[in-house]
Amino acid sequence: FVLLCLYFGVLSGFSAVTEQKQTESLNGKWSLSNSDGSVSLPAQVPGCVHSALHQQGFIQDPYFRFNDLSYRWIAFDNWTYTTIFTVSAQLRSKQKVLLVFDGADTVASVWLNGITVGKMNNMFQRYVNMLKDGDNVLKVSFLSPVLYAAEQRKAHSAYRVPPECPPDVQKGECHVNFIRKEQSSFSWDWGPSFPTMGLWKEVRLEAFDVLHLIQVSSVPLYSASDILIVQNVKCFVFYIILQSVQVKLWWPNGHGNQPFYQMTVRGFQDEYLILNTETKVYFRTVELVQEPIVGSPGLSFYFRINGKPVFLKGSNWIPAHSFQDQVTPAVLKNLLQSAVDANMNALRVWGGGVYEQDLFYSICDELGIMVWQDFMFACAMYPTENAFIQTVREEVAQQVQRLKSHPSIIIWSGNNENEAALATDWFNISVSQRPTYIKDYVTLYVNNIRKIVQDEDHSRPFLVSSPTNGVESEQEGWVAANPYDTHYGDTHFYSYVLDCWDWTTFPRTRFASEYGFQSWPSFSTLQPVSVKEDWSYGSNFTSHRQHHEDGNQQMMKQAALHFNLPNSTEPLKRFRDTLYITQVMQAQCVKTQTEFYRRSQSEIIDGRGHTMGALYWQLNDIWQAPSWSSIEFGGKWKMLHYFAQNFFAAVLPVGFEDDNTLLIYAVSDLDHNLMLRTVVTVYSWADLGPVCTLKSDLVSVPGGSAMATFKQPVAALLAGCGRCTRLTCLLTFHLEDPSSVQQGPTNHLFLCSPKEAQGLQRPNITVSVHEYKTDYTITLHSAAVAPFVWLDVGNIPGRFSSNGFLMVSRNVTVSFNPWRPTSVAELSKSLTITSLRDVY
Ligand SMILES: *[C@@H]1O[C@H](CO)[C@@H](O)[C@H](O)[C@H]1NC(C)=O
Ligand SMILES: *[C@@H]1O[C@H](CO)[C@@H](O)[C@H](O)[C@H]1NC(C)=O
Ligand SMILES: *[C@@H]1O[C@H](CO)[C@@H](O)[C@H](O)[C@H]1NC(C)=O
Ligand SMILES: *[C@@H]1O[C@H](CO)[C@@H](O)[C@H](O)[C@H]1NC(C)=O
Ligand SMILES: *[C@@H]1O[C@H](CO)[C@@H](O)[C@H](O)[C@H]1NC(C)=O
Ligand SMILES: *[C@@H]1O[C@H](CO)[C@@H](O)[C@H](O)[C@H]1NC(C)=O
């Protein structure tokens, strides 16, 4: 067994199994029944009970109105999947036949012809059983996950393992930390409680003649001369043929391409070719750099890819549906392409969901999306008795083996927020009991998970938690006094009460891995799961879908700091305007915060800075409800996602005030230096067309940096512009190169809250729609300056080239790319335009 790799720091991978393996799928139609047989129906595998009940008409859409409550009974019952199959003669001729479950959700016993042949209790694990000849009746009996979690909790009597239950506002189930299952399936602050059950991944038979099943799943870190001989499979010889030696490297989006190689793997036994397979291989290195910084206490925290420091721009990923069988390739492709189209280069797969399907990571490989991969533990303490540890060990080993060949994954992280939960006492653990919980924490994440990951994969960094102080946390015994310390590691930061336009309220962290604000999805997304009486901000439905305590009020209060709230006397318009204003608030808040992080990448101020990551919470939604997402359930972009396209641009001007002085920074993620001039244009709220324009000198902006390119006291700037005051004027600005070619988007800064702006008028925007090749162009004509101009075509799926923008000129043209055939007539009929002055 010989492996030859030609590049140091190679990350490559393949899984190879002998050609003589035969497989037969057991996917397809099974039958499904509940415990007393009162419900019996056909069910698709892979799938789940809820999806089967809905598909067969036993229940309505589980997402409709209050159905999460109506269908609570489903997860309290036990359900049995049954199929009958024959082992074919061909399979029977093999020496060994295995029954393989790629994933079962969650607690189940496997019965073959009336005899129990296996037990399963971990959603994230693959299970393999031996099989016998002939006709077989295969039954998989699932126990209610809610009952199981409660039983496990009861059995753990020595001390509590909090939290016992989610907050009431989440309307969820208790003790999810006692079951190895998607933690958010018992409810979350953005999602419903649907504790799923079922065979959620493939079921199949695998048969062999040979005794060895060869699984080579990765080739980490071999230098040019290394030859690896694996003793126990010496009857096999593999030749790995790289088609080139000039190795091209995989780069994150925006930093280069994502080239791959076809690798050929051949296996011989007694001179017979028994294996000949091809696989994709990528090459790249990753380092997490934590080292002293001049002028700052603490340590740096940034990623180096192929030796180059890279600022991580992106968001956090949650499960794309409560029912994983409904996360289709199209759903994944659309969401991940949306991330790339918003100039993101990174996503964090958050630890309260699932290890995503293979396709997710393959698309990330192809698109250059770096993945921060959590293990599936979130916002809780976990038990550590032997059975639990053993199943977690198997889960971690299997998941790392499955995923480690993907270059997109750049880091493993043990859990979400559990270090912080211990350190800042979320669960009222007494001082005398603390050591017990810290011991459990270290046992689970350090002595087991970290150990297994490091044995399986030397090619990537491992962090125990997020947020964490990294090596500083380790020195403090793995639970730092303050895991949110801005001098170390990553931070999560949320404040809904402080004014989000005030950048001084944000922590100047090394790496912002979570921050965000809620908004409501648009009316067209809510409409299919609601009825007329639901369509007001004070309705039962509106409260029901809000799973974050006080969330609806927080959004209105944050919005009211700067905007007049919608007050139309027409109820539906008022509701729609309210949805709009929450999106305006969210987009502006996350923009301000993200721009703060990006402009902090090169500076140290009061010992803080060198920020090298901005991953806002959260990219996607699990259902139609208010949340921190920038993309609605179904794929429609919120205003925030259109804003992200700009605030994550490779070259970006960022404007802000510091002590009444206007500063503009140029941020560049490019490789090379740019000569840039800053152009500031002053407009009056009352009139279209510029009042005056200022230009800075050309300055050299190094690649991968942020630096001030314009500085002037606001009072002097306004005085120099004639009739302007803070209340009557606003600014736009952009960067241009020596030949006056604009680099990056045009940005803007308001010098007062728009609710105080003098002269802002109803813009009375009119539109004309034209067909243009496969797209449509929409020309807007405005009578006045219009902030946050929002185009909405209801339920016609698709995407605008730009949206939520500031109109300071009479005419603007945008395009619309539909995802299904439409027409000028249909678009014109559906199109609504809303701007800030239209809602009050
Ligand atoms: C589900 O199975 C458990 C364990 O056998 C049993 O205690 C429980 O009563 C069953 N639930 C129903 C609804 O039959
Ligand atoms: C916290 O725990 C103490 C006992 O350790 C108890 O007296 C107190 O009521 C608890 N507080 C809350 C908020 O649960
Ligand atoms: C809202 O829910 C409450 C409690 O279930 C109910 O009493 C009330 O009638 C509902 N209101 C409306 C407008 O449906
Ligand atoms: C928009 O239309 C309203 C109503 O006709 C009018 O009062 C207002 O002046 C118009 N706005 C502008 C900027 O012309
Ligand atoms: C703007 O659009 C209007 C009406 O569509 C047109 O009459 C006018 O010429 C346009 N102005 C410019 C500057 O393009
Ligand atoms: C809505 O609010 C605006 C701004 O406060 C106010 O001028 C207007 O009269 C209000 N309209 C209604 C219908 O209350």
C-alpha cells in the first residue's frame, strides 16, 4: 500500500472501496405506522415521519400558521418503518452481506424477520449490521425522541445537566442535550419544534468477497519523499497518479480559483487489478495564527490560507429545513451561490444543526467558500457517562473521516457557546458544583473530541468552542474567565437595545464569528403560511412565529431610533410597511457593524483591533418567521443580503464619524496595492442632484489592508458646501483610481437620523419594465431623494441586480433575473416600490 504525494501541506482525499463490492439500494417506498397502528401509510426513504404524513395528506403543511403546536403529538408517538426485500442471487454469492444505514433519526431498533439485529441512537452516525439470505422483513422501530430524552434525563440523577427546557417563547421540547440529534429540532430562537424521526439517509445492502473493505478517506500532510506503507492491507498496492506536478492551489472566493486534479487510484491483489477509481483532489494549506501583536496585549487570531492572511467575510449556516429530506440540491445550490454572489468567502456550519450532506461541502469546494465546521453541541451542558461518550466518539470519527477531504473546511470547532455558558454562568451553577461541569466539559470536548480529531486530521486547526480565547482558554484550563475577551480568539456579540448606528458600542474584536439583528421576511414569504387575520404586527400569528423573547418589540424600538414607524390607516399596507422597516433596520445595523470590523483589520486602538473575520448571524432560515437571516425561507434575499453584496465587496469605502470628524477608510482584500482617491458628494435631502463634491489626494492602499483616505471635521465640510446642515444634507462617497475609474461600490453616510431629515419628500417613484435577453430591466424614475428603495415582485422568484438602494438621481435602472418564466405584464402587475418616506 503506497501513497505518493508531491506537495507539502497537501490536503487531498479519496475514498476507495474494492470494485468487487456490490450494493443494492433499499431506498424508496417503505410502509410506516404509529405505535397502535391507527395511522398507517407509505413513506419515502430517505425521509421522515412528518414529511410522509404531509405527502400522504394525513396532515397539512406543518409550517402553516400554528401547526407546529397542532402536530406536537407526532413526536410523542413511536413510529415503525417496514420494508420487504429479497437478497439477490448475485449478492448471496458473496461472502459477506451488510445492511448499512447512513443515518437514522434517532432512537431505533432494527428488526430482521422478527429478531432484533441492531440498535441506533445517534442521528449523526452510520450503522452497519450483518445480513442473512433470502426474503427479509426489515422493520426499524423509532422511539419518540421526546420520551427518550426525558428518560435519559431521569436516569441521570446525580446532578442536573442544564438547560432543562427551552424558554417558553420557543414552544419547544425539553432535554434535547440528552439525545444525539439535531439540537434545534426541539426548537430554537429562530425555529419551530419538530422533533423528527425517520431514516433520513440512505439504506442499502453491501456485499463483498474479499475480507478487507478498503476505505482510504484522506491523505493529509506528506512531504515529497514520504511513502506510507500500511501493514495490515499489504496484499494491496495502490498507485496514486497526479496528472501534474506543478500543483495549482485551491483559494477562497475572491483570492483565486478552485482548481482540482483528477486522481487515479489503482489497487492490485495477486497482480489482478481489483480497483481503478478516480477522484477529485484539491491542494491548500490552512493555519490559524495566534501570536503576539506589537502594541497589543493578547494574541492575534486569523487564518492563513496557502501562506496568505485572509479576512473571513460571511455568515453562519443553520439547517435549511426542519425536515432534512426537503433540503434538495437546488436549495443548497441557491443558498451557497447567494453567499458567493454577496462576496462572501466563509460560512460557519453552526453546532446546533446537522453535519451537512456531502453535496453541501462539494459545492463549497467548487465555489471557494471556507467552512468553519462546528461539532453538533450548542448552548448546553452535556452528559458524559460512558454510553454517551462512546457514541460521540464514533460520531466524531465518522464525520471527520467523511468530511476531511474537503478543502473548504478550514477549521473544526468543538461546540457553540458552551465555554461561554460555563464561564458566564448561563445556568445558575453554584461555585461548589462548577468543577464537576468543567471536568465534564474537558472530558467531552478536549479529551475525547479534540483527541479524535487530532488523530484523524493533522491538516487543520481545532478550536474547542466558539467563542473562545483559543490558546489563552487552554492556558486557563479550557474555560477562560472571559471567553468574549477582545484580545483573544473570536467573539459573539449581540445588543438590541444599544443604538446600532453607533459603532463605538461594538467590540473591536480579533474575529467576529457571530453578531446580528432580527427582521421579518417579506409578505410573499409569509402569505402561504398565514391567513388574513394574521396580517398585523400585533396578531397572534406574529407573536407565535417570534421565538426570541421580546423580539418584535426590540425590532420596533431599534427602528424607531432613526425612522418614523409605519402608520398607514390601511391595515395590510401598514403590516407590509412594518415588515419593510424591520428589514431596513436590520440591513443598516449589520452594515454598520460589518464595516466597523472590516475597517478595523489593520489598526490597533487601545490595544484592540487587527480584526480578521466578520461572520454575521445568520445566512438562511428554517421556516417563514422573523430571524437574524439575510435570506428568507424559499431563497428570497432580504435587504440585508443586497447590502452584504456591497459591504463585503473586495474594495470598499467605509465612512463614519469619530468625534464629529468624518473619516473614510479604504478597505482592500486584493493582492496588489491600489492608488486611490476618495470622492465625497454632498446631497440635500430636499433635492435631487449634488450640492458639492470633494476629492482627496491619491494615496497608496496596500492589498489586504484598511486605511484612512479622507478626514475632515463635519462642520467644516458642511460650511464649505454652502447651505448644508446635518439635518438638510447627506453624503455619498466612492473610491477611484488615477484614471478616475471607480473602484468598489458607492457608499453613503447620513449625518442625522432620517426621521429628523429636513426636506425628505414622497418620491412618487414610477417604473417601466422591459424584457432584456433572459432578464428584465426596470427603470425607476423618482421625483425626490429616496432612501432604502425596495423593489418587490411578490411570489415571482428571482433576484434583482441591486435593491434597498439610495436614490439621489432622477433615474436608476436595475435588472431582475427570474428563476421561472415570467413576462413584462406579470412583473409590472406584481411590482411594488417602497422607500422610507412611503411608510408614514
Ligand atoms: C413508545 O414506546 C415506549 C417504549 O416502549 C413506551 O413506553 C410508550 O408508551 C410508547 N408510546 C406510545 C404512544 O405507545
Ligand atoms: C440559583 O441557584 C440557587 C441555589 O444554588 C437558588 O437559590 C436560586 O434560586 C437559583 N436562581 C435561579 C434564578 O434559578
Ligand atoms: C389569540 O389567542 C388567544 C389565546 O389563544 C385567543 O384567546 C384570542 O382570541 C386570539 N386572538 C385572535 C385575534 O385570534
Ligand atoms: C408626490 O406626490 C404627492 C401627492 O400627489 C405630492 O404632494 C408630492 O409633492 C409629490 N412629491 C414630489 C417630490 O413631487
Ligand atoms: C429619466 O427618465 C425620464 C422618464 O423616463 C426621461 O424623460 C428622462 O430623459 C430621463 N433622464 C435622464 C437624465 O436620463
Ligand atoms: C404618521 O406619522 C407621521 C410622522 O410622525 C405624521 O406626520 C402623520 O400624521 C401620521 N399619520 C397618521 C395617519 O397617523
